[in-house]
Amino acid sequence: RKRRPPIDLPPTQPIEKDERGLKIMRQAFSTQIVRRLPVDEREAFRIEDGSVFCFVEVASNEENERRITLKFTHSTGLTQSYELPIGQSPAWRTWSKLNLTSSMTGAWLCEVFNEEGVLLASKSFIVE
């Protein structure tokens, strides 16, 4: 079976750090999160894996809680978004899960946005 290339990243490049100091330190995909860490980082998945976790490590120096949105976009245009709280920390870890069904094969993109909709990070993966 021929592997399809991941979809192109959006023309707007992520800035990784916003004006208020929220910074994306790491973005990774995994089939599981154990002890708040991805167990098998990879960029290709199968429907049989059941789900894909998008793990994000964020630095925030603000005392007030911040929020990020993880947006999964399929090559067909289908999207799913998850809003997650971010506390003050040099390495806040959070994640969201995409449950896989047979119609979800193909290229995916996971983007990380701040509260104002500024793109902070972007990474693609494939479901075979």
C-alpha cells in the first residue's frame, strides 16, 4: 500500500511564542499518554491504534490561567477542536485525543492556537 505524504503546513508559519510569553516547547503524537508523557512518539498511525493523542508541552510565566486550542484538520477539511487550560509553569503538559474510525484515514494536521487565535505550533501525521 502506497503511503500518502502529510498535508502541507499552512502558509502562515507558527510563531511558537506569543506576546504574553506563552511558548510551545514540544508537540508530539502518540497512541497513549502515561504519567503525563507520550509513550510511543510517531507520525504514522493505523485505524487499529484506536486513537491519536496530540501532546503539547507549554511554558507560561503568567499567574493567570491561559488557554490553548488544539485543532485537528483532516485532508478532507473535517476539523475537531479542543480548548485546554494552561497554568503558570515552565513545562505545563497537556493533550487531546482523536478517536479513530474507519473514515479517518489520510493526512491530518494538528495546530495549536492561543486565546486570540494566533497559531503557535503546527505538526502533521498520517492515519493509514
